[in-house]
Amino acid sequence: MRASAKIRMAVDAGLIVLLPILMAEILTGQEAHEWLGVLMTALFLLHHAINWKWWKSIGKGGYTPLRFAGAVINLLMLADILALTVSGIMMSGFVFDWLPISGGMILSRRLHLFASHWGLILMALHTGMHWNMLFSLGRRLRKKENTDGLLVWFARGLALAVALFGIYAFFQQNMADYLFLRTAFVFWDETKPAWMFFIEILSIMGLFIAIGHYGAKILRGGKKGRMKRKGLKYLAFLIPVVLCVAVILWLGTGGGNAPTDSWGSSNENISSESLEPPAESEPPETAAVNVEDGFLSIPGGTFTMGSPESEAWRSEDEQQHTVTVSGFYISPYEVSQEDYEALTGENPSTFDGNNLPVDSVSWLDAITYCNLLSEQAGLTPAYQIDGETVSWDRSANGYRLPTEAEWEYACRAGTVTPFNTEDSISAEESNYWGNYPYMIEDNYFEQENLETSPGTSRYETVAVDSFDPNGCGLYNMHGNVGEWVWDLYGDYGTDEQTDPTGAQTGADLFEITCVEPYSTDYNTVLEQAQRDQNEQARPELASHVENMEQYDIILLGYPNWWASIPMPVATFLEEYDFSGKTIVPFCSHGGGRFGQSLTTIAKLTPDANIGEGLAINYSGGASMPSEVSVWLEANGIN
């Protein structure tokens, strides 16, 4: 074999080996991933330099179907590698972090994710179309006449088995989500061993290599576009494979009824008409005349709190039970930025506007605002605040947050449906992601079944007096901003209750805050988080635990940022002596689960005991309450 042929084979083999490795950044780490990406780009360019004659002849001669298909795939691959290179440089935290590039992190990540998965398929198709050129195994096997071709058919059977497993892996890896931009994050299953991931990726490559190989055979057959009889046989062999892949692509992009799990049977779509409503609540009477401060008087009553089991997208923690609430006062509007700033001297809101609701305030901020409002009105504050500990003086006549039961009672305004509009709420009635109305997940491709058609997503808050009020005269009880209530999280229970105030865990709460807070703009905070991660920064904290020595168990909660802990959490862990203490971690994530965060926590607190962790997806899910209970029990926490 000539030296040039050996170099060509070495380059091609290097590209094939690097391809599945680059699909597993979480295993290699970001820095190694970047360097491997640089190597991949270099080999790709070298591959094209070696095959320069193809580029020289691209505009010459006639184009057969095979040549046309090959040219399209080659040009798409070139564009794909260009997209991967540019987006990789934009996101680089190691190899190209010296370049003065900033901004566009969201677009770059989406483009990189999109191009990497299409690159896997395009390179596999390209490899399949040139399989005979790369490997002459089939010809060598056919020369072994004493085997009667058994090895040839064994190889074909093995190839078919790989392709069939590739179909399963394609579905298992949710490839369609990445190919059609249905997700901006890589969802990594930590319960799956690394070797299984690589087997699945290799089998997906094998599937498309087979499609490319047999597709080329079909396109190569016959003169003047006429296909030989042998080509028809290949076509007959390929038809079921192509149909199977098409079905998987259709299912992966949302076609048909979504299954309950990878292989489960489909659930029936549940419309609001099919729900069996609970016993009628006693609706509040028309709100009383406004009191002097503009608050509305809500008469007491009895209602069914929670949601029926038949309600779509219901969580297990919404168990229905009968609740009686006494009469109370509530503002008809969310607190405006003008009112909040006039009282506190601060306005932390993301969106600026006097009549817009104040946002980006913590629960403690809301408690403090209530006390300031009481002091301004000459009333007794409802809350006593001692550091991070808050207690409620029920005898005080000052302003307070509603309880969860009061809020739901006022929000429902006598209705028993998922929304107080009775029908599915529309973007003309509330400020929310209007292009994703209720039940869109189950009716994405047949929207005539929806009560409410997709509408406008405003991507910003609206004035506190926007839209029509509900039956109690309250505005924006659905959408716009989230609203704080008094209660901490706790299971509802099934017993009838009167004026419940929620569960108290008994644990002291501490919020890790920074002297210079992160941006509330999503694109910006992504860049800030990655920058701090790459630099291993230690942001200065604005609050501190004064008596850490008295705690033996620390429940440490954090979001998964770039497969690790946020850097302010690292500052917190390095600030105190955790020797002999137990740290029980829990994190929220978009698919990466703990990432490398548990290892990081263990390194930063080498003398602490690390309890069993809990990873919860950002979307929560119906099983979350039971998962939390099991997790606490596993760590010996009541």
C-alpha cells in the first residue's frame, strides 16, 4: 500500500474514532472536548486536502444520481463542520478563551448541538457511500470459496443487527429532539454506563453507514438512470429500513400519541370536558366595598383545594381535600414597582416600569415589605424577623402574605376548573407563554382539539391592572409573575382543614447571595456562569452563617450549572469548617442530573460526610414529593 493511501486511511480512521468520543463531552470534560474538537477539525481539513481532486472536478462533467447525492452530502458536511467550529469557538472556555468574543451563547449552544448531531449522520452517510473504497473486506471474504460465502452472509447479518440496534438507539437517545431543535440541552442518563452510550452511538453510526452504503448501490445501478435487477433487490431490502427510520423520526418529533415511557402504551388524551369535577365549592360572594387602602374583602367559605386525579398535568402533591377559610383582605393587584420602590428605596426588577409588578424579590423580601407597609400605616407588624428566622404573630393587625389556601380560594373565585376562566386560559386573558396553551403537549399537531389556540408570548411582564379580573375582582392571578404565600412546602393530606397555614420543616433557612448578583437575563447569566466556571472564580457572598458550628447536617441545594455547582456555592463551602458534619446535596437540572457537582463538593469539603443526593429535573414531575420523602428517609432525616 502506498504511503498516500496509508495516510488517507489513518485520517479517515481518526475521524471515525473521534466522532463518538466528541458526542460524550460529559465524560471527557470541557477542556479535553475542545482540544479533541480542534483535532477533529484539523483531520477534516486534511481529509479534504488529500481529496483535493474532488473539489477540482466539482463543476466538471455530468452528474449521475450517485454523484449528485455525494456532492450534496459533502457540501452539507462542510457547512456542518464550519458551524461546529464557529459555535465551538464562541463557547470556548479553554482553547479559544483568549479571543475577544462575547454574546450569543444561547444561539451558539443551539447551533453546536444541532450541528453535532447532524454531523454524526452526515459523516456516517458519507462513510457508507465510500465503504468499498475504505474497506475491501467483502471482496476478500468472497475469495474464500471453501466457506461457501458463509462469512459474507455473517458479515451482512452482523451489519443488519447493528442497524436494527441503531434504530432502537436512535429512539433511546432522543436523536430527533436534537436534529429538529426541540431541545437546547444534552440530556445525559447517569444511570446508563459509558460503554452502553458508546455502543448506542456506534450503532446509530452503523445504521446510517448501512443506509449510505446500500443507497449508493441503488443509485449506482444501471445506465442512463435504468436500475439493474440487482438494484431492485437492494431497494427491496432498504425499503423497510427507511420506513422504520421514518416512523422513528415521526414519533421523535411528536407524531402520534406520546407514550408514557420508551415502550409503554399511550395514554388517552384528556380534555377538560372529560374531567369529573369535584364537589362544588362554595363560591365567595361578590367582594365587599374597598377598604381605605384599596384592598378587597374576601368573605370566608369552604372549597375543595387541590386538583382531581383526572386533571391533565396534575402533580401528586395537589391531592384534593376540603378547606374552610375565614374572611380576609387582599390587594386586587400585584405589588407595583412604584409602590415597592417608594417603600423600600430599591427596585430589583428585571423589567422596568412603574406600573409593572415588582419581580426578582425573595420570600424574605416580601415579608420585609409587609412589615414596612404595616409600619407606614401605623399597624402592628405581622412578622418578627430574627436573621433568617421568621415567625408570624397572628394577633397583629398589620399586613401579611396570604396563606396558600387563601390564595387558591381567592384565585379560584368559586370555579373548579384548572383556571378561573373555566375554559383553558388564553394569551388575551393572561400573560404567559401564550404559544404553549394548556394541553398543547397532547395536541401539538391537531390543535383543533384545543380549547385555546396558541397565542402571543410577550417575554416580559405587563401592568398589574392588565386583563379582566376574576370573579373576586383580582387581577393577574394566573401568569405575569409568581406570587409568594406564607406557607413552606408540605404535603396537603386528606383531612378537612380550617385556615391551614402550611407545613413547617423546623429547619433554619439560609440563602446564598452574592455582593454582585448574577444577571436575571437568561443569555447573560449563561455567559457569566460559564466564565466563572472556567476561571474557577469565587464570587464574594453578601450573607454569612454566624453560627455554623451548631449545625450537624446541612441540606445543600443548588442548580446544575455547566455540569457542576455554581461558583458562589464553592465560596460558601470554602468559608466554613465542615469537619465531621454531613452535607446532603440536592440539585435541580435540565437533564444533566448531578454532573460533576458531587465530586466538586467532596473535594471542597474533604473532612465532611456526603449524604445521598437528590437530583430533580427543572420540570419537577408528579413523583417529586414521594422522591423527596424517600431521599430524606434514606439520609435519616425526619
